[in-house]
Amino acid sequence: MPLSRMSTVSSLVALLGFTGSALAAQTAELQATEQLYNQHCSVCHGTQRIGGAGPALLPESLGRLKKPEASKAISEGRPASQMAAYKDILSPAEIDSMVDFLYTPIDNPPAWTDSDTSASHRLLVDTSTLADTPQHNADPLNLFVVVEAGTHHVTILDGDTFESVARFQSHFALHGGPKFSPDGRYVYFASRDGWVSKYDLHNLTMIAETRVGLNTRNLAVSNNGRWVLAGNYLPGTLVLLNADDLSLVKSMDTIGSDGTASRVSAVYTAPPRDSFVVALKDTNEAWELSYAGTPDFVPRRIIAQDALDDFSFTPDYRYLLATSRKAKGGQVIDLDSGKSITDIPLPGMPHLGSGIYWKRGGDWVFATPNISQGLISVLDLKTWQLIKEIPTEGPGFFMRSHANSKYAWTDVFFGPNQEVVHLIDKQTLEIAHTLRPMPGKNAAHVEFTNDGSHLILSVWDTEGALIVYDAKTLKEVKRIPMNKPSGKYNVGNKIEFAEGTSH
Ligand code: DHE
């Protein structure tokens, strides 16, 4: 048996804690499972489970997929994909063993090198044949890019008529917000299993794709439209691509000054600073990489008080509000001086990447949902003081608003009340409305049209929907059935880095 297969079997046996003859029986069963994997799965998912035509099947990439869902995908296949149903080929016990096998870490994680990245690069069209103007009738700055998590598809929606303009299959498990070229023509996606893709919203066609790693967090696009930077968990790298065709420029191992190899928590672009800002998950550093002029992309290392999971910026991008899931609270880092300037009182697990800011009276405030506690923390961005903790009906994930809306919308994502969305009055900081768009189903993530007159909410369920609301009357305008729609992104709001939207 090849070493890599041996090691997978031994890890699983060790994990399950078998002894003596039980161990021999289990080892035989696991070897049989590996054989089944090689026979049926490896052709699409790779001999080392790192993906191929199908997604990677490593615990790192399957983390958000619950085991019963994986079992269902194996037995029934996945609609609108190449994944066939195996319930007539594998027994229920074999499917159970297969699921255990897929969720077992590989002892020696496979490598992903620059040669792998370059070899994966595909230019899908001759770009010289493409029109420079929109080849559809929708307002290009009021299009929505909608991620359909349940079917791994993307819908491009006209933000005036709320009709579909295009729909296409994405790579497995897109995560993080898609990012746009400064003119809004191109949208860039990152999938959890490492694929970065570029889509042309004028011509409604995919332009290029490159696999930058085995497990990717998210990507950012420079404000001059020249560079795409992707951050990975596996391997711990930053990968810089040419934004034109997604060819590899260079990759960087994310190693702290103390020598600690780190995963990347997230990468963002900071437009007024002409730089990318990167949070590292396993070492106490944030990195800033300037893309002004002729950049060398050598990171400026900013020492943080803790390893950072998540952060957001002040409206002028001078300060970074950061948190670590391990830390009690958060910290403010001055990007000019490179110093942590104060702690911020944030309980639980604030999800700062989903935080938003707005003007309350004459002053900027910042509000963040919390993944572990039912509350929204509101901070004064001048004094860094906590203004209010607004109790909600459960822990939430996302928040959104628009300069023309008097409400900040936030969801209850976890717990028994996940059907709820709260509308917080941005001036009184009281909950003004609580909606239950589809009782019993998880309501989450909203995005406004470019003018703020309407917004679209996701009902995150296999039999879910996009629900369009009039932002003032809160009346439902339209309901579009959809399988687990997750994030939605309005092109105009995103390229303007508009108040109330994500970065
Ligand atoms: Fe996300 C954005 C981190 C789990 C859906 N998520 C982000 C961003 C970060 C992040 C740092 C901002 C990046 C960006 O937009 O470019 N997410 C994390 C986690 O650490 C966490 C808790 C665990 C993990 O496994 O990664 C996590 N996220 C999830 C989910 O389980 C969600 C709900 C479903 C999924 O797709 O995996 C999820 N995350 C999202 C979405 C965004 C996002 C839809 C973009 C929001 C936006 O409006 O911009």
C-alpha cells in the first residue's frame, strides 16, 4: 500500500482508538474504503483527495459541510454537477465509512507549489474578442452577484427588475465576498478549495481561473485593478496574481518574524492606502503590502497583541479594528504608526469582518454582530468606547445598511430563533422591527440596491429564497425560490466601498 494511504488508515484507526482484533477488523474495513475511494472517487477528486474535476475532499475543505450532508451528497449525488448518486453502488455502511474516511486528516498534508498553481491556470476565452460595453440591458452598477451555496452556482441579478441576467456553476464552496475590478466590469471569486476565478459582467462569461492552494480563505483586488491577492490556510501562503488573466506573479510563505508558519485569516484592500492588509491566524502580526507604483510586495510587518482572526477598518482606513477568537475583546491598530493603540471591549466572538459603520449625529459609529452571543456591539469610532450592547434573539453573522436607510439589518444565524432578522434604528440604537421572512427557516445576509431603495435578503435553506423588500415600507416586493442563497453583492455598492456594505 502506498505510504500516503497507509498513513490515512493509521490516523483514522488511532483516532477511533481501536485495539487487538477489533483494530485488525477496522483496519481491513478502512483499507476497503480506501480501495472504494480509489475505484470511484479519485478520478474526479484526486488520489490524494486534493480535488480535480471535483472539489478537494479534505477535512480542511469540508469543514462547513456536516457529515449527514456529505453522506447525502454521496448517496444521492449533487444536482447540476458531475457528482453522481452512489446509493445503488455503495451500501449504507460503505457510505458511512467513506464519510469517516473523508473527514480524516492526511498525516502529511499534500503540498501545493508555484508549479501547481501555474499548471492549473486556464484562460477560458480570447479576451480580444470581447465587447467593452455591457451586452445586456441591466444597469451594470446595479447588478447583484448572488452566491447560491446549495447548488454551487452564481446568479447575476438585475437590481432594477430583480430578473436573472445569467447563471453559472461556480467552484465548490465559494467563501468570502466576491471582489470587483474598480470599474465594476469584472468579479473575482475564491472557493474554499483554492480556486480563484474571474468573470466578465459585461459579456457574462468566465475569463480565467487558477488554483492558488488547497484551502483558501478569501481574496482582495487592488484598487488600481492590477493585482489579486489570495490568502490560504493550506498551505499557509499569500498568492499574488495578475488581475488581467489570473497568471501567477508570486507566492509568499506567511511566516512570522519569530519563525512561526501561519495560516492567513483574511486579506483586504485598503484603497486610500494603496495597499493590501493581511491578518495572520497563528502569529501576532498583521501585514501591509503596498501596491503603489512599482511594488515589490515585501510585507510591512505590524506587531499585534494577538493572532488575528478577523478585522474591519475605520472609514478612512487609518485604523484597523481587530479581534482574535482567543482574546478577550478586540484591539485597535493604527496603520500609520503600526502600533496597537487601545483595547476595545467586545465580548464573545465578534465577527468584525461583517461589521459596518455609519454616522450617528455627527459621529462615526461601528457595529458588529457576534457569533457566540446574542448581541450587537456599537462603538464610538473617535473614543473607541462601547456605546451600547443591543440584545438580539441569538448570535448573528452578518450586518448591512445603506447611507439612504435608517436601519442596520442584522440576522440571528444560530440557535432556535434563526428565522429572525432585526432592523436596528441607526440613531436610537433600538431594535425598530423584527421580521420573520419565512418562519422556521434561517434568514441571513442582506444587500441593498445601489440607490438604497430596495434590499435583498437570503433565506438560507435548501427550499429557500431571495426576498426583495422595499427598504422604506418594508413590504415584500418579490420572492425568488433558491437553494441556500448565501451572500449577495451589489456592484455599485462594492466598488464605491459604500457605507453599510462589507469591504
Ligand atoms: Fe465567512 C466573509 C471568516 C464561516 C459565509 N468570512 C468572511 C470573511 C471572513 C470570514 C474573514 C471576510 C472575507 C471577505 O469577504 O473577503 N467565515 C469566516 C470564519 O472564520 C468562519 C467563522 C469559519 C470558517 O470555516 O471559515 C466562517 N462564513 C462562514 C460560514 O459558515 C458561512 C456562513 C457559510 C460559508 O459560505 O461557508 C460564511 N463569510 C460568509 C459570507 C461572507 C463571509 C457569505 C461574505 C459576507 C459579505 O457580505 O461580504
